[in-house]
Amino acid sequence: MMKMSFVPARPLMLALAAGLVLSACVSSKPVEPPKPPPAIEKPVKPLSYLPDDTADDARDLNLTGDQLPPEPFRRAEIDFPTDEPPGTVIIDTGDKHLYLVEDDGKAMRYGVGVGRQGFSWKGTVEIGSRQKWPRWFPPKEMIAREAARGHNIPDMMEGQIGNPLGARALYLYDGPKDTLFRIHGTFEPKSIGTNASSGCIRMANADVMDLYERVKVGTRVVVR
């Protein structure tokens, strides 16, 4: 299994800039701009965000108010040719989408929020645990960081409305090791499509609840 590599945004930009300078030194011909990749995301089935009145957990029924992500990041089934096998989760941190690969060249596409500057990462992991209304245990580093900003956060919060992990969480493992990164819900759906997290992958609660029912422990997750 591939190991994750953390990619600080600023050093990466500097490395790319240095590479361009060196290329200019040795090239005698003008460099043509790269051609844009072919568009493959053709939505074929926009999906409903109506609440599920058959929920077996009363907390699911308490998800009221505007829980929708911004329009470009709403759930849809799309054409999505890929070499990854059906059942694989692909997270594209650049375009802020998560894809669950399906049969026949299709995928279920969801909008996500990703890590802000200094918290981005890439790699291949797997789902090691699935939790409904998970407890939240913030890392000690986060507690210290927020305390320095004057924000006191608890050592643990029960699964409930307002919990930063939302209604569902998928825990990402690298082999037997918990990476401490999650795919989880959020009560800030307008943050979907942005770089706002500390490295975890945010989804609208309705979307993470949908994904939760479609994946299982052991599902391969490719973050790119």
C-alpha cells in the first residue's frame, strides 16, 4: 500500500517555479501552454436531497435547515472513465470532488471541502472504520493551536448536532495505522468546495450519509 505524502502548498509552489526557470534556461523554443484535459464530468442523474423519514436514529431526523452544499458541488451520477475498479473512492483535492467508482464507466460524484494551506496531503489509504454520529476527539495539537488563538475546545464531544464530524465519519487507515484523517459530515455545508479543513475531507451531511451506505470497511481510497 502506498504511503501518504504530505504536500505543503508553499514549498510545492516554489519547487514548481524553480522548475520553470530551469526549463527557460535550456529551451530554445517558446513553450506552448498545456492543453486543458478533456471534460468527462457530464452529469446524468442529479439526485434528491429530500430528508429520509425512515431513519432509525432520531438525530438523523433533526438535520433541519439549509444542509445543501453550493450548487456546483451537489451530488450527481456522472460519466467517469477510470482504470480504478468499481467500489474505489477517488478524492480530487484540486477540483474539490469525491468520486465513488461504479460499473459501466460511471461514478457517484460528491462535493467536498479539503485541507487548507499546510494541511493538504495525497496518497492511497483505506476505510478502517465507519461510525454514525461519531464522537469527536480533537488532536492535542489542534487543542493547543486553538487555545493560542483564544478558542477553547473540549477534549471530546459526543455525536450530536454541532459536532464537527457531522452525522457520519469514515476513518482512513494506512494499513493497521489510523491516519487521524476522516471523511466526515459538516454543519457548515457552504464550506464545501473550499480549502477549509485541517486535512480531513468534509461533505454535506446528506452526502456523507449517502456515501456511508455505499462503502464498507476495507474500501480503497485514493487521494490525489
